[in-house]
Amino acid sequence: MLSIYRAELSKLLSRLPARLGLIVALVMGVAMPMVVYGGRWAAFAAGTSMALSAGAPTMDWSPPELHSGLLWALRTRNFFVMGTFLILVGSVTFAAEYQARTLREDMLRAVPRVALLFAKWAALVSWAFASLLLTWIPCLLGSLVLMSGGDKLLAISAGFAASGLADVALVSFVFAVSVLTRSVPGTIAGVFLFYVLDYALGLALGVASALHAYPRGYEWVGTIVDQVQPWLFSSAMNAWKGWDPTVPWAWQGLVMLCLVIVGSFTASVAAFQRMDVP
Amino acid sequence: MEVRGLTRRYGKHVVVDSLDLTVQVGDVYGFLGPNGAGKTTAMRCILGLIRRDAGRVELLGQADITRARAQVGAIIETPTFHGWMSGRANLEQAALLSGLGAQTKPEIDRVLERVGLADRAKDRASNYSLGMRQRLGIARALLGRPKMLFLDEPTNGLDPSGMHEMRELIRSLALHDDITIFISSHLLAEVQAICNRVGILRDGKLRAEGTVAALIEEARGQGIVEVGAADKAALERALGAIDGITVAGAGTAGRVRVRYGELPLAQLNRRLLDAGVEVEALVPVTRTLEDVFMEVVQ
């Protein structure tokens, strides 16, 4: 099993989108503390210069808080950047191989279908974690060098952990769609369509929840709407925002992410077991 | 390999219909049939790439095909590779999947040497010619020293020298590596040259099976002879009057092709002479596997 996993991981890491994703993750991790620090320094320099020309007393320099680089890195990676790579890499892992018929060559070895699928999924999950760590670790180290103070380091790191869970859920979902559609464009379109529907549903529920104007006798609808909303995929994907003390951790979102992971992998196995490989 | 009642349908269309096959250890078995006869589908079913609707397959004494594949190498249609990887890296992938462990490097070196690709192993697979890809496919199939090899149209798309190289390679694998080979091909002369047994498939059904020699011998009873005479019109009239034979068209050098069936040639000659035809030539047409194939599939 380990050698099948190694084969899949080395193959995945040799793919261009996967490499590019890791580079972007690393660049985010390295650059973000510098960007935040540089931004603060530029603001300070501009403020000092203005104060000097106005004859006002200048401010003392204070570096950004320790967590601010991590926070911006977390926000940036979760603003479609890594999501895009997760979808790309997730779709090529199975669908591209099916289309290129290289999957057939793997199937001609003495490898059980479930083991092959699990190895592909595990390689994807490893890649997703690696991309997370490539942002988190350099960002943390850079922040420790450049910044000081602040008390949200642990909370934001917990946000990174929740973000990792969301990445695994997304990549598992993309993987399942790629097994079901067996096509890269089909996977991307399927995931996009699901996102649109999920967001539309979330929006509709949000509007309904905000209105609170249900006819007499139908107030229970409002209760259901409020209960359903945290379970939506899009809400669950934002579970990382629980790092903020003013936003409570949505446990439903975390549970939903786990359900998506288990459900997606189960669906992938069920589909692949019956699949004809050309 | 033992296949019994193998059936595969696509909707209402039966592509492989109750196929029975037996391949003995050491056989080089030619699996023949026209395009669309169901050869590739049957091979895919046997190897577990696609589901079978009915039937039983045993490979190397095992009904568990996944497990049996540990001792089987295969090329189905054109072998495919990860084009951005080198030939060697592609083989390393396959070796990892096969769990060759410490044997990986020497085994890859061995198969690359075997197919004559050792010098080009570091090149990207996408830069390989079709012939090189076929050879790399064979190298991959040979990883782990399989006991049986499935080759689906291994000479497809190759130029004459590539075909020659491939034929020599297959022949040498059968002779020197003690590998049982199951090969599908359209090149009947090649199959006749390298296979000891053949099966001919048409419309998903096995129409003929046996040793090449036996099939040709069996067909000899439906032999063809070319008859030549100075007076061709008289010859054709005389042939039309003889029972048990049929005129099968024009032969070479103005002769007439005759399917003589069970009638001995000497008697055919005698009847023609009796009918006043001055027979100039009576040339039996040598039967080949191609003749047998054409008779079975038409």
C-alpha cells in the first residue's frame, strides 16, 4: 500500500499545477510577513514625513502584531487562491488519467481498485496539507523574526487547522466529482455548478433569515432556515473564520466537512468499483 | 488461462458472446478477428479492466484476477505514458505499483536492456517515437518477470522495420524467456510465423480454434487449385459440368480458380481430359492462415 501511495505522490508532485500550487503557497508564506511589515513601515514613514513637515511630534515605530502576517496569509490563501489549485489538482489526479488512458496502465498492475483510489486520494490530501504547511511555517517564522506582541497566534493557527480540514473536504469532493464525471472540464464545471447552487441556496436562506417575515403559523420555517444555514458546504468552507473570538466556531461546519470527506470518498469508491476502464 | 462463457454486452449489443478459451503454459496464442469482432473487449474483460456480464476467467490458476495480474504483463491498444516523465520514471511508477522494492533498479535496467531502450531511458516519454513507445510498453509489461503476456495489436502503427523489430522481440520472448503469450493482431503472416495456436473471433463468438497447422490442414479439404488450358471457354464449360467443385474466380496467368472440395486432383484432371480439355496446368494454391481467416470471418 505504501509503495502505491509513493507512486501516486511522486506522480502528483511531478505535475505542473501541483508544483505551481506549492510554489504559490510558499510565496504567500514567505512574502506575507514582509508585505505586512513593509505596509506598516510605509505607513509609518509617510506619517512621520507628514508630521515633520507639519511640525507635529512624530510617532514611535511599533512593528505589526505577531499574528497579523499569519492572518493575512490565511485570508489570502482562502480567498480562492488555494481553492483554485485544489480544484485543478484534484481534477487532474483521476479524470486526466482516465482521459489520457494512463489509468489503464495502473490498473494492469496487481493493484486492487480500492487501494489505487485510496492512494490517489491520500496523495491529494498530502499535497493539500503540504501546501498549508508551506504557507503556515514560513509565515510563522517570518512573523517571529519581524514582529512581536499580540495574543492571537494560537487562534489563527487553529484557523489554519480548520482551513486544512476544509481543503481536505474540498479536494475529496473534487476527487469524487472527477471519478463520477471522468473528465477534467466536467469536474471543473460540476464543482463550479455545485458552488453556484450552494451559494444561491445560502443567499436565499440568508435573505429569508434576515427578513424574519414568515406568515402566521409558519414561524418554524425561520427556525429551520437558521438551523440549515451552518450546514451548507459554503458555510462549512468558512469554518476557519472561527479563529476570530467574535465569531464562534461553527461546529456544524466542522462536522459537515468531515461528512463531505467520508461521503465523497465512499461515493468515489462505489463509482470506481463498477467503472469500465478504457 | 481458462475462459468459460465470457459475455459482455453494451446495451443490447453483445460484444463478446459466451467466449470459451484455453491457453496452455508455453503457448503463443494468436487471437484473431476483424475490426469490431470483440478482441480488445474480451482482453479487457479477461484482465479485469471492464466488467463482464457473465462467465468465468482463471489466469495462471487464479480466479482473483487482481492477484493474478502480479504475474501478468499486458499492452492493451497503444500503451500510454506520462509524457512529461522520462521513460525510466514511467517504469519506476509501474515498479512502485507492482511493489518491486529493492529489485526496482536492476529490474528496470534489465527490461530496458531487453527492449533496447537503455540509451534513451532518460528522454521524456513524449519525445519517443511510436516504435519506442511500443517497446517501452513491452518493457513495462515485462517488469517483475511475468509468466504471461497479453499483447493487443503490438505492431499497430509501426513502420516495416518497427514491425520487424517487434516480431523479433516477441519471438525471442516466447523462445528465451519462457513466457506464455496471448497476442491479438491483424498481421496474419506474422501470427502464422510466431504463434502455435490461434482462435478466430467473429461477432464476439469464437468461430475456430486450434493449432495453426491443424487449422490449415483442416481447411485443406476445402482446397483451391488453379487450372489452366489453351481453350479457356472449353475449360469453363467442362468445369461447370463436374459435380462437387465450384469455380472460385480468375486465377493467375489466365487460369481459373477452382474450389475442389473432397474431389482428388487426379480425378479432376481425368474428368477434364475426358471432356476433351487439354489441361496445361493444375496448380494447388498453398493455404495460409490468411485463407483460413478469410473463410471463417466471411
